[in-house]
Amino acid sequence: MNKVYKSEKDLKHGLLIWSPTVLMLIISVIRISNIIEALNIIPTHLLLFGSLLFLNFSAFVWFMTEYRIKGGNLIIRFGLFRTFFMKIDNIIEITEVKASKRAPALSNNQILLKSKTGFEIAISPKDRELFLKDLDKEISKDIA
């Protein structure tokens, strides 16, 4: 099986991810238009570079967070830089939770996965029922 499940997204996480980008873009526009003299001490090219950096980071996290069931593994991708692997046959507990502290999830509605090794990770697939059904199929296939 090779299926991809996008992350569910909510307003709280959207604000958390996109607010720094919007703030940097607003400051850049104010600086370029010379509305506030105090911002003249910040070089324009530095502000624009920072804005683009924040924009890229936000876009990668927002659009590239996904969960993939492939070859007996659950591959969890969080943005551009973070990828977690969990062997499906190592999963010992699946619990529905409301927002863990840190997780590759873009919603408060999360599924906490615990493995035999003690590794725990919370995810938030958009179609939870389909994800859990497919995960159960993969677990059953490993047992048989």
C-alpha cells in the first residue's frame, strides 16, 4: 500500500504558522513605502529576504505536512526538513487526543501513536476514518 493522507488544518495552527510571515511582509511594505521613519534603520533587502524566508517556511509546513503508509512503515512528513518513520508493526496504541505539545499536526484533533520502542507522535490526518481503516488493514496484514 502506498497512500498519502494530508493533514487536517485549523485556524489556531494557521495563525501560528502564517502570522510571522504576514508580519514580516507588512513591515517590508511599510519600510519600502517609507511610512514610518524609524524603520529606515533596517535595510530593505534584509527585510525582503527575511519575508521570503518566512514565506517559504510557512508554505512548506502548511502544504507539505502529510502522512504516508508505505511498505509497512508510516512516514510522517512535517514541512521540508522533518520526516519521521514508524514501523507499523511496532505501533502498540492509538489514541485520539486534543492537541499535544509538539506534533507534526496542523490541527488540535490528533491521533497519538505509541510504539513498542517508547516513541510517541501525534498526527492529524484530514480523513481520520480512512487513515485508521487503512492503518488497521496494514497492521492486520503484518499479523497474518
